[in-house]
Amino acid sequence: MMSSKAGSEVLFEKVGKAGVITLNRPKALNALTLNMIRHIYPQLKKWDKNSETDVVIIKGAGEKAFCAGGDIRAIAEAGKAGDSLSQVFFREEYILNNTIGTYQKPYVALINGITMGGGVGLSVHGQFRVATEKTLFAMPETGIGLFPDVGGGYFLPRLQGKLGLFLALTGFRLKGRDVQRVGVATHFVQSEKIESLEKDLVDLKSPSISDVAQLLDSYQEQSHLDAEKPFVLQEQTEAIDRLFSAGSVEEIVENLKKDGSAFALKQAETLVKMSPTSLKLTFRQIEEGARMSMQEVFMMEYRLSQACMNGHDFYEGVRAVLIDKDQSPKWKPSTLAGVSVQFVDKCFSSLGERDLKL
């Protein structure tokens, strides 16, 4: 067994023919830092070329989280100070996400616990994502003046109906088995079986992708917890498809208010709290991403990330939600009507030499 520490924020072990990555910031819910990205990326590249590595497993340390997101606070501080971290972080994070999305060997993310934002980027593009009853998934970025990045523009519009757009705009949280039901996870396994699953994964001899799938399937078949519970949005699926089929965010809000059901009004109330700029960027991101390759999505999202770094709402969102925690962001513009088409167009336009290259 080979073990190496990357300033201990992320651990790498070679167990038999498996490469095991452990995100190791449990006190910070394993939030992803640039340092972690800079260690994970070369390690994945190395294992991809190494004939002694057959499968990669990624997991989070501690009981609470796989990875609750990127280290947003550090990025906000850097952006305010004009430090290059706010460019470099997104660039290197998306390159890593794309590497996971194009990885040739079986890649298994054990998303036991909180999996949001940057944590979704480390898992959702991989071939296998194993949720447990402790999994809590969300893309809550519109609430902090950002947008559901890390390839959200790719995987969200490919979920059923308008579900991806709904999750992207509202930041709605999915738990446990529901994360697998919508397709964000490929499998559901009870948390008490995860340790034994990991051991069996490591013991596989030169596994093909279908060998790994078979093992995960067998564990899922033994996991009966919450099987009888209906999908949390089962009753609302038709309403989501109908109300979120619209040409603009304004139209969606209008649909929700007109509908008048308790569910619709609650969503309208949620959207009113989000950054109007973020909502408009996200709406278009999901719309355009539906027609793009994964690589084109990352290029588009890098442009959007830099527009957010040069704007107002991201810093205000981080202040209100993470720093002062008053939960009362003062968005600028404060209304959807205040966010012009020209402004949105500009956010999507080329950065020339600074565009992301994959």
C-alpha cells in the first residue's frame, strides 16, 4: 500500500490495483481548495497511464460530507483583492472535471453525505456515483450570486424533463435514494455497506467497467432502505415540466404565481430570494448546455465564472450567506427586469486569449 499526503488536505493510497483518493478536510466539509485540485489532477493522469492501477475510488473523510463545494470564501477574498486565484481556481477545477468526465478507467465516487457544487464536479461526470441515505445533493449557486457550474450546464439539462432547470434555478435539495432516482447518482447503497463495497472494489482483479457495474448492482440489490418511499417530487413532476417550460425566468415566475398551488408559490418565493443576474445566466446556461458537448460547456462556464468574478452579486452573496450570515443579500440589479439581454450576452462572450482550453 502506497500512501502520499498532499499537505494532508487530500490523501492518495494505492490499495492493490485500486487508486483511492480521500478528500481530507472533514471540518470544512471537505470543501475543495486549489491545492487539492493541483494534487488530484496529476495523480489521476498518473493512474490513467499506470498499468498497475485498474480502478479509481474517490471519497470524503468524516461522517458528514463527500464534498460540500469549492472553497468559495477563499475565491471571494481573492477576487476582491484582484488576486489571480479567482481565474486560476475555476480554470483548473474545470480541467479536472473534464478529466474525470473523459477518464478511461472505472472511476467510482462514493458520495456519502453532503455533495454540492464542487463536490458534484468531482463525482457526477465519472462513470459511477454511489449515493447512500446520507447523501444530500444540491446546486445552490444562484443563492450566492454564482451559477451551477462544474459542468452543471451539461448534466442538468440531460435530467428528465425540466427537472435540471428546476434544480439549477431553485437550488432544491435531493436526499438519499432520490439522488439516484433522478440520475445524479448511478447507484444507491446503504451507508453501512460502503466499507465492505470499497473492499470488494479493491479486490476486483483487472476489472472492466461492466465488472464494476455488476458489483455495484449487486450491492444496490441488497440495499432496501427507503425503497418504498416515493420520489420526493413525484407529485410535482408534471407541474415542474409545465411551469418551467418557458422562454425566460420572468415567464417561469409568472407561471408559478398564476398556478397558485402551494408548491408553485413556494418556488416563486424561493426564486425571489436568488440573485436576478444568477437566475438569468443560469437559465441561458442550461438552455445552451443542452446542445453542447461537455467541453463546450466547460468553456462557456469559464466565461460565466469570470463574469461573476467581475460583478457584484457573487461577493454580496458570499458575504450574506457565508461571512455575516444575515441571509439578506442586496443584489444589484435587484430585479429580473434590471438584468438586460445585452449584459447577459456580454457574460457569454469570448475571453479571447483567456478562454478555457481543454
